[in-house]
Amino acid sequence: MSEVIIDVGKRHIKEVNEEIQEACKAGKKIVVANTLSRHNLGVGLPKGADISFQGSVGYYCGGLNNGATINIERNAGWGTGEAMAEGYITVDGYAGMSCGAAMLGGTIHVKGDAGPRCGVAMKGGNIVVEGKIGYQSGFMAHAGKIIALGGAGESCADALWEGEVWVAGEVDSLGVDVKVIEPTAEEVAEVDAILDPLGLVDNSRNWRKMISGQRLWYFESRDANAWLMI
Amino acid sequence: MCGIAGRILQAPGKVGRDLVELMDAQEHRGADSTGFAIYGIPIDEGYILRGMGFNKVNLDKDMAEFHAILKEHDSDFLEEPKFIQDDNAHYCTRMVIKDPKDLSRWVMDIDNISDRFEVQSCGRSLEIVKDIGSSEEVAQKHGVRDMIGTHGLGHARLATESSVLPNASHPFWARPFSDVAIVHNGQITDYYTWRDKLMRQGYRFLTYNDSELIAIWISDQMKQGLTMQQALEKSISSIDGVFTYMIAQPNGIGFAKDRFAMKPLVTIQENGELAAATEEQAVRRVISEEADVINYDGPSMMKIWGVGNKKVAA
């Protein structure tokens, strides 16, 4: 696979993204240099694309990913991989707020920490964070798994639907309507199957699996006692 | 969705130029108006004053009235007013005045002509320059790139809570405290509750901008004896809304952030210097190498950075 280097600098992002799309069509491996934390880089990339950002990126990098393999060699701003359908995104550093927001499928792997609301309203796929996930991560996650190896911030897994939040470290506080359960061996095996390709399996972990307590699912706004839960 | 920025240099330098760059990179966050609070080399005598008259037709009348009020407070011009005008109706002015006998009383009296004229900053080193238009437009009109200083704040405004008016631009001066300025990104949801309380205490609001409320709220807390750090901490639990604001004083810059962690702040701190902004790509404009950034992403966060590596008293 031949390689093409695309320079960002102060160029218009639309122009850079058009060049990236052309390189995808030509089946080239893409290296994006001089990224300068610019926003909206590599949005809507197609299946089979292989792209590496040599530096930090801004907001929405890899958003609407449709099957590409994306590597960000430093930090990523807000909304990394937002609404992605499939593919892989690896962030070598830190990912800002709302990483993987509303994603439908695929895997996001963050080697550092992830900011608040990681996986907010996600509808499928997996987010693996080697560090800590921020405030209110997993908020209203409809499906999919958020797996945090380093811990979780305040209000973790608030108002979950059918999503799951797995934390191996400390949890600062739980959100509303969360149930913490002891996972079964089969469930741990499922998580290990996600971690295995990333070389992150460790059998000594003490997992806490968070799922919905389901009280909010049938919330009756006229019930004063129910409000006290919040 | 406004954009804010802060910059601290090790020694007096082109802080105006850096703030213009920080705000130019964030112009997409709000191009209604742009403003800068720049802390220059402090003057030994008097206050540097920046003001705005709302209609240049009244310039002579405004200045005559302004001068009369100055005299009533045992003050006068140490440096004659200079005026900046363009096609817009308003005009801006810069002058140096002798210390009034009582700064707060003088400010109160000057505010009585506020339907025509507004003092926008007053300090030994602080100068607030703000106007409608983009960072580049405001910089060119007011010569911001050439302003020398140690630190400062910047703001790009997307008007959400009040009109697009030159005086509703940020930064806001924490009147009547000299040399205190704030910039804010967010919405204060209990604005009218606090405004009402503060107005009953005698504070005067010159706009309906919720950021002005933070400046006056901070003034009130400091008047009650709180330090900058204490006031920042208290604001997080007292003021309702989603916000990240930065406050500057001659000895440093601080920030506070709401309990919901909705408004970002990213910094690079290197060699006693600071570049802070709403977006990482903005701080890269002034510190372009891949230095590590610190994301202040969590809820209820606050921090103060001192100028020249000095600690600010807690």
C-alpha cells in the first residue's frame, strides 16, 4: 500500500478533507502532518481507509467514521469519533469531552484519559480507555460498552439505558439510577475479547459493571417520591 | 458559544499580539464582537481609563460633563483623551486621569452619564479594548497588536443573552475595583435573581449581559473581603448556569467553571508562561510546537496562575 503525506497547517479544512477522501479512493495509506489541533479532520472516512494523524487534533476527528482505521498520535479534542458507524480509532494521548458520543459501532481506544461524558448517548460499539473517564461518562448510553481501566469521575453512568460501563479502578461517584453488579465469568470473557486485540487483558482486575437500575425507564413525573431519587 | 483566552508572559512583551492570535483562531466561536483586557507596565501616578461614548455627535458634550465630574472629585486629565472613531456611531477614548479622591464614588457619579458614555476600564495597568467586529478588525482599529504588557484576556462574543452592542462586548471591568477584568463563556441562568439582589445593594448594571453580572458579583465578594481564590470557589456553588470565566488582576489570572463541565478550557504552561483558550487549536497559534496541553474538562474546577511565576495569595 503506497503512502501519501498530507500537510494541514493553516489550510482550509474542507480542502484537507477532500484531499484525504481522494487518497482513500486511491487506496493509499494516509499520514496527516502538522495537524495543529485543527477541528473536523478526517470526518466521514470510508471502510478500509488507513489514516494516521501525526499530532494533536481538534473537535470531531473521526466523526461519522464508516469503517476506517484512524490513529491519532497525540491528543484529541471534543467529540472524537462522534456518531461513528464502524471502524477503529486509537488516541495515543487524551481525548476531550464526549468521546464516542452517539456512536453506533466500532471501537475507540484511548490510551490516556477521556474527558467528561465519554460515550454519551452511544448506541453501540465499544470505547476502551486505559486511563480515567470523566464526569458523567456513559450518560444515557443506549447500547455498547465503555470500559475504563483507570477509574471514573463523578456521576458515572448517569441515566443509563441498555449501555454498560465497566470500570476497573476507583469510581468517584455514581450517577442517578445506576446499579453496580458483579459480572459473571462469561461477561468478563466478553470484555476480555474486546481488550485482547489491544493487548490489555489482565486477569487480576476487579471489575465493576454498571447497568441501569431501570427506575428512570418508567419515570412518572407526577410522582414526587420518584423525583427525590434525583 | 463564545471563545475566551488568557495569556501570561514571563516579562513585559507583545501580549496584545498574542491575544489577537488567540482570538483570531477562535473567531468561529463568535464574530459579533471581540475584546481584550491588557495589563501593561503599571503607571506611577493616576489611572489609565478606557471609555466609550455611544454617539460621536455628543462627544464634546460628553467630555465636558466627564471633565466636570472629574474636577468635582479632585481629579483631572494627566494625559488628554485620545479618540478612536470610524463609521459607527460610537467612539472610544483613552486617557490618564489623576486619582479621584474616592474611586467608587467617582465611578458612581460617572455612571450617571451612562446613557451616553461608559467607563470600560480603570486601572494602573489594565486597559480594556472592545468593539464590534472580528479580532483582526478590532486589533487594527485599536492598535492592539502593539500593546505591550505582562498578561491579559481575550474574548470573541456570540451574542446570546443580550444585543450586539459595542458596550455589551467582553471583557467586563469589575467596577469600581481598579485593574480587575473578566471574560466569560456560558449562560448564567439565575441572572435576574442575582441582578436584583446586587442592584438592591446599590450596584449599577450598564448592560443586560450576563457576564457583567459575574464581574459585579466578584466585585461584591471582594468588597466583603474575599480573596480572588475564595471568590472563584464561592462562585461555583453560588451562581447557577453553565460557565467558564476567567478573571485577571495585576498579579495573575484565574478561572472557575460550573458544576456541569460544559464549557472547556485548555492551557499550555511552559517556562513560567501561560496560554489558555477555549480551544486547543488556539493555544497552538502562540505555542506552536507540540507542547503538552492541560485540559480543564472536569466539573467545578478553578485555578489561579501568577504573573512572573509568583503565587497569588489564597
